Amino acid sequence: MKTALIIPAAGSGVRLGAGRHKALVEIGGQALVRLALEPFRRIEHIVEAIVVAPQGAMPEIQEALKGVDWPTCALRVVAGGETRQDSVRNGIETIDADVSLVCVHDAARPLVTESTVLRVLAAAAEGGAATAASRPADSLRVDTADGATEPLDRDKAWLVETPQAFRYEVIRKAHAHAQATRFTATDDATLAEQCAGAKVTVVESDALNLKITKPEDLEVVRGIIEAVQG
Ligand code: CTP
Ligand code: MG
């Protein structure tokens, strides 16, 4: 199934505090946005990849992607918005190719594997919407109405990640409806469910798919990538 890839990379990375946009932070000489694209390059049915860049850093993102070898795919950079949801919507609105599926993957997750991507795409093709996720390792508690906390069954909990994938009509409808009703969510699977009635299939990530949020996350990911590269 022909697929468009959206890479939201328009955040500023306040919590990382690197003094530059998070997507431009480098590991082993490569920007995070470039590393996050890597496993997708081997998937032939991705015909269009749209990197959503910070409004003020389009040339820097373009520079970071210079020379990416992906002859089967049209790679473009578009401007993002104020929130992640705005950025993803901007990306979706510029899809040019005649695609059946749309995959969304954060530039902040450079450890994603090709096999996780392929399983998420297959689940979305089958059921309309899918997300990568992991089981929490820690025990969980949630706040209660009376100001106390109570335990949550860890075996039933998922930590929601990207990649997420959707049938094209599902994600178009979800973002249009969310914009019209001012519905916001922190991920697109929630939008697909709440605004387009989709059923979300959860696909367990096959390896640590850490999101770089804080400086310590960057160091962990750097260590893993350097260990793999030798
Ligand atoms: N993102 C985006 N547009 C925004 C905000 C975020 O495209 N307006 C992207 C980020 O670039 C990142 C992903 O969404 O790849 C997940 O967001 P997050 O990890 O929160 O990144 P930042 O918003 O950059 O970080 P922070 O919240 O610490 O500022
Ligand atoms: Mg953010």
C-alpha cells in the first residue's frame, strides 16, 4: 500500500535544553531528524516523506537532510505549527501522492526499527489505525478524586509511542474534525479514535524505542547508537 511518512520535527526541545532545535541535535555527526528517517528508507512503498520543521529553521533542517539517499521517495520539508498536532496537520495537508496509508513518526525517536514500522503499517492497513507501544517496567499508580493515589494494573497498561499509522481517510478526517471542534490530544491515534471513530491496534515495539525528551535520554540514546556503530 502506497504510504506517506510525516516526521514531526518542529518542536523547540525546551526540556532537552540543548540551545538548538531538538531535531538538529547530532549523534555521531548526524542530526536526530536524519537518524529517525533511517529505517524508513528501506521500505519501498513509502513514496513521500514530509519532514515538518520549525518555522524559523527550515534551511537548517534541509541542510541536515542533504544527501539522504532515497530515490524511491519524494522527501520534502514543510513548516510546522505551534503544537505538535498543528505540525502533523500541516504535514498531512501537503500530502501530494495518491497514498492509502499515512505513517507519523517523531524525529525525537531515532531508535525505531524497520520491523516495528512494518508491523505498525500492516496493522493500520488491516484495522485503520495502529500505534507502536511498550509495556511499562515500573509499577503504576494514578491520582484519585480525593487527592490520594491508587495502583493501576501494569499488565493492562501501554506506553504509547510513534510510529503510528492510519488509513489516509481516517487521519484526514481525524485532523479536520479535531480542528473544527478544537479537540486536542498528544498523539494522533487518540485523534483517530476520538474524532474519526477508528479502532486503534497496539503493536508492541520490538526494541527500546526511547523518546529523547531530557538530557539523560539523549545520553542513553547516544550510548546505544555508538555501541551499535562500534
Ligand atoms: N513537534 C512538532 N511541532 C511542535 C511541537 C513538537 O513537530 N510544535 C514534534 C517535535 O519536534 C518532536 C515530537 O513532536 O519530534 C514530539 O514532541 P516533544 O518530544 O515534546 O518535542 P519538543 O516539543 O521539541 O520538546 P519540548 O516539549 O521539551 O519543548
Ligand atoms: Mg513538546
